Amino acid sequence: MKPPDIQPVRVTILSRSYLLRRSGDPQEVERVAASVNELMLNIASRSPSADSTHIAVLACLHLADKLRQLETELGEFRERVDRKSGEFAEMLEQLIASAREG
């Protein structure tokens, strides 16, 4: 199997250009970078005296909190799916049992 092609992708975040190496769709990297840039610009507009390191740390904290929330929601969703799967399995067993009796 051929290894994926690594492509350079240039993105700009907080007016700094970065050259990233990426396999797969370069537009996905550009979309992610645009999202990070937008978040950091938003933070910078609310904290005009903050330096880029401070802005980056605040952006990381924001993204980490968002990730934690999504992980919690995913865990809750998995629990609901497991519970419903158990309910459906029980209903199916009851249907099979009643079909055998009938």
C-alpha cells in the first residue's frame, strides 16, 4: 500500500504565516486554520493589550473546554444508545418468544 502524499499547506493565523505538511484534503487544514484564526482574532479584539502567547493560551483553553463538553455529550449519547439497544433487544426477545408460543 502506497503511503499518503504529504502536501505543504500554507495558512495564516494572527497575521503569521505557517507552512504545514498534511496528507489528505488541504482544504480541511485551511478550514481548521481559519476557524482557529477567527477564534484568536475574537479573543484579541477583547484583549487588545494581550500578546500572541496569551491569546493562544486562551484559545487553547476555549477549545479544550469545548472538547470536554463534546466528550461529555458523546458519553451521554452512548449511554442512551446502549440503554435503547438493551430495550430493543428485550422487546425482540419477547416478540420471538410470543411467536414461538403462538
